[in-house]
Amino acid sequence: MPLNQFKVIGLPGLPEVTAGDDLPDLIAQTIRQEDVRAENGDILVIAQKIVSKAEGRVVRLEDVAPSAQALDWAETHGKDPRVIEVVLREARRLVRMERGLLIAETQQGYICANAGVDTSNVPQGTVTLLPEDPDYSAAEIRKSLATELGVELAVIISDTFGRPWRNGLANVALGVSGMSPFVDYRNERDRFGNELKATQMAVADELASAAELAMGKTAAIPAALIQGFSYPEGEGYGREIVRPPENDLFR
Amino acid sequence: MPLNQFKVIGLPGLPEVTAGDDLPDLIAQTIRQEDVRAENGDILVIAQKIVSKAEGRVVRLEDVAPSAQALDWAETHGKDPRVIEVVLREARRLVRMERGLLIAETQQGYICANAGVDTSNVPQGTVTLLPEDPDYSAAEIRKSLATELGVELAVIISDTFGRPWRNGLANVALGVSGMSPFVDYRNERDRFGNELKATQMAVADELASAAELAMGKTAAIPAALIQGFSYPEGEGYGREIVRPPENDLFR
């Protein structure tokens, strides 16, 4: 019986990405330089940060005039009011605003800390925003890489989110292209004949988590290639992972 | 520059586990049979289900007398009142009891659906409970495998949890032994000199998610070996991943 196995390869050596850079081209160059052989069916996981930078989703804080609400919150909690102002602008709704933490529903529908506004791995005095439409970004990158590398990859744009109830952060999928984000076991039966009622695995999130282990927050490895995993075929979107408010018990 | 990469190998071929089975011995046999070479520093991820079965954490529903509360809830939502009774007994506290869903804090402190009581991959008429102390279980398995295989592994006992705000399930770590469940970047600096303030990655959860991708809900692959990942050394426990109620905004 062939073993069910896959490999996760961090892709180092990407240069610092700035607005207007051709990200698929930079990734293709890295893959070639590192002598990784990308194959049809591989999955490329890319950190949101470099997608945002390439798309110019960067805000210079000196251009931001904080509102009274931002000034008040920032003063109470020892934060930069300009960063808070950007967070409030990116938030469609504030889910929690307590103990110095801002958990927000972003314009794209994700629920995460600081509405995805990030002050790490960016030049000082700037912050990044999430891509406007990570599924669109993933699809565009996928198309370009098919041309650049001559192979059909699935693409996941990942970000690092906190979770209720559990300490520490884990990577999840924001944008997905070229695969379904779920493996669905519903209506299948286990070996005892029990129906698997509620089992729909968020494999895109699990792939994003797996990729994070080969990336690095300080080591400048913002992308990883996953080889040998048979992902669920079909068109799918990261936005399908966002649970609609009416089905959510924790908003 | 050597590539940052690791491999995840599903371990098939484990027999059906029952109470009193020597699980480390069964796993060691499987590793030998499949011609996988386990090495010092590999991580073994084991599905909670087989640990629970080996530990006899199985309840026969014919022995369960449902309470009035269980009968009432079961009737309203079309559930088996005996299963609901077991869930209520396993729950230290109910976090949400809405729309047919029971989200509970278990006796061990985890927050999950049905207090971890599971009706899938078990003989009909029975349910499994979570191990009483998954960190203890992980440590015992680790010790036995060191003897059986002659190598020092880290061990993670994983389970499949739902998440607020996101559709689909993902695997997380319940018990951990032989590694820290976190990689801590706090006080480190990125390449721009920004301090990484809140970045503590829950790598044990990410490893559990990665392993799930090589397992299978219906394919009877309840364990996986992860090779080539440099995990954070030191003693650590899965219970450290459980966020204390006083730091949690979503209880």
C-alpha cells in the first residue's frame, strides 16, 4: 500500500516586495533558483503580507488623521492612534473592543484582531491592510504562475489569526484558487456504518497551518510549496470558509 | 541554503483498537511494517479516538439513563437522549446551547462541540469520551515508544474541532509531550527592526492540522509521523494551549 504522505517546502530568498512588483514572477524565480520542481497539483501557500505589499495595500501612518474615537482608545491602551484609525476604517463591525484588544469583522468578512492591519514585517511608519479580495488575488497569481512555470498549481493566501479559547496563533486561508477549501465527508459512512454527519474538513486552513511551519516570522520565508497532497478538486473560494453571521453563535 | 522542509506520513494499517490494547506497541509495529524509519526528533500525531479506545473511554449507550434535561433537549432537536446525557456529564460548563448545538467546556478545559463525545468511528451503540488527561496519555505513549523504537519522538494527541467564525473543522492538539506547543517570537525583531509583540505561534495545533491531511476520517489512518520539522524543545503541555477564562473574550 503506498503511504499517504506529502511534503512542505519553505521558499526562501524572495526579495523585499513593494507596490507594483510582479509577485508571480518573483515566486517563479525563487522556485527555479532553489531547484524545487513544481508539479501539476502542488499547492503554493503565500503569506498575505507579500500579496498586500505587491498590491500596494500599505498605508503610511504620517498620512493618517486619527478620529476622536481612535485617539481615545489609543490613549487608554497605549497604542498609536494612527494605527487604531486604520483598524477602525478597515472594520465593517467591531466584534470585541476590550482590554486593549480590537477584534473586528473586516470589509472582506474575516473576523480577526485589528481587522488584519499589521505593523510587523513592514517598514517602520507603515502598516499593511489585507488584500481587497484575496480570492481574486489568489486566482490572478495562479493564472500567472501557470504561464511562468507551465504547471497548474492551487494557490492559498494565508494569514496568521488568533482564536477564541486557545492560546497562540495559527495560519488560516484567506484566498483560495484552484481547489475546494473543504473535504466533505458528509453522508459518507465510517467502517462501522455510522454516518459522518457533521464532518466537513477545512483543508485550506489546515494547508495554511502546515505551510506556516515551513515559513518563518523572522526568517523571511513568505511562501511554501506543498507537494503530494491530493486536494479536493473543483473551483472554490476562501470566502466560503467565512461562516455566515446567521449560522454563527459567537458574533 | 538548505531548504526548510518537512514531510508528513500517514500511518495506515493499525488494527481496530479496543480497551486495554497496548497502543504504543501497535503503533511501533505499524511503523516497522510500513518501512518508515522513525528518527529522533520526529513527531508522532495520534488521533484522540484510538487513545480513548485503548484507555477504555467508551460508553455503551444502553447503560445510560438520560436525565430530564437530556430527554427534553434530545426531543426538541431530534437527538439520541443517551448521547446528550453523556455530553452533559462530560461538560464542566455549557458555553452555548442553541440551534441543536452543544458547545461545552469539558472537564479537561477544552471548549468544543458535544464536550468531545463522539459517535463516529465507534461501534454502533457506543460513544467515545476524550482521554481523561491527554498530556499524561501523550507522555506515557512517548515513553513506551522510546523503549519500543529506540528513538525520542515528540507526541501530539489530536482531535477535530469546529471554530467560531469559520466553516469546516480542523485538527488541534489536545495532549503534547516532548516539545513545547508554542514557538515564541515575542521580543524578537523583524528585518525592519519592528518588535514582534504578540506573535506566539501554536505550532502543536498547526502540526495536528498538518497531520490530519495525511490521516483520513474514513480511511482508517489514525496516526501520522512528521519528519524534518525542528520543533521547539523543552517540556510542554497541551493544556497550556487552553486559554484561561480570565483572558478569553468569547466564553
